[in-house]
Amino acid sequence: PEAGARLARLGRLFSGRIVRVGIGLRGYDTWWASVMAFRLLRGGPVPDAALLDRLARSPRGWAEVLEEIRAALPGPPVACWRFEACVNRPQRVLARLTGEPAPAAMLPAGHGRNAAPCAARLAAHLADRGAPVLPPGLAAPAGYRWRPFSQGQAEALAARYEADLARLLGDRMAGLDCT
């Protein structure tokens, strides 16, 4: 929400010195699961069925976010890429965005930062908070990602993501290839 307004404030801070904007477009189901997982760790409520359904049916997607980015920062080009292809390759992303080699001090490839907590960690956190019932998907073994959406919801979100990517990366966006 309000991506454009937030970026417009950043744009004013940089006084027109932004030469390129980059954004990794993540699958909607994993994006929302990650957002909700971090929110749970910060004391937020457990998402209910109505919220999950509303998110699964929301018409707002990456195309709308990119429109807001372009309106907020009309000068620089916007590069986007499939998040899943580049998530563990920060050096490649930075080098492609800047045209310069990434600093040696950057994290090595394959080292994730700010990864969402696994389902078992979330379950333990909620149990420590005294949650009477764990939400669906948190009974997964350690290391498994929390998947709060039903199979049908996840499939709908994945289909919309693929359709959005095909349109955005194919029609008007210069995508980064992180392979």
C-alpha cells in the first residue's frame, strides 16, 4: 500500500539523482506469507480466513505497484526481475543495476538475508504468546516455509503472478536475468 507515496518521499530526498530503480517481483503467495510471518513475529494477529481470501482475490498486483513507482519517480528507468531467480544473487543484481562490479564486502551468493521465519519457528513463537490454536500450515517440520493460503488460493495467486510477469517482463519491462 502507498508504494508511490513512499517512493515520492525518497525521490525528494535524492533530489533527482536517482538513475535507475530496481524491484524484484515475488510470487504473491510467498510475498504475503513472508509479510504475515514477520507481522506475527512483531506481535501482529494471526490472519483469518477472510483476510487470506481477500488477499487471494485482490486485483492489486505488481502492475499497479509499478505504475505507482513510475508516477512517483518519472525520470529513471525501472528494471524488474523475477525475485525467485535473483533472491540469493545480490552481487549479480547490483552489478546489473549499476553497470559496475559489486563490492567484495557484499554477502556471498546463496546467503539469504531477511528470510522469513520457517513454519516451526512461527509455531513456537505463537505458542510462547499463548495462542490457543495454530493457524493452518504451521504444523510443518522445521525448515519448511509457512503456507497460509489454501491450495486453491495459492494456485490462483500463482496463476495471476505468472500472467502479470508475462505481461510486465515481456511487454514493457527490461528484466534482469540472474541465471
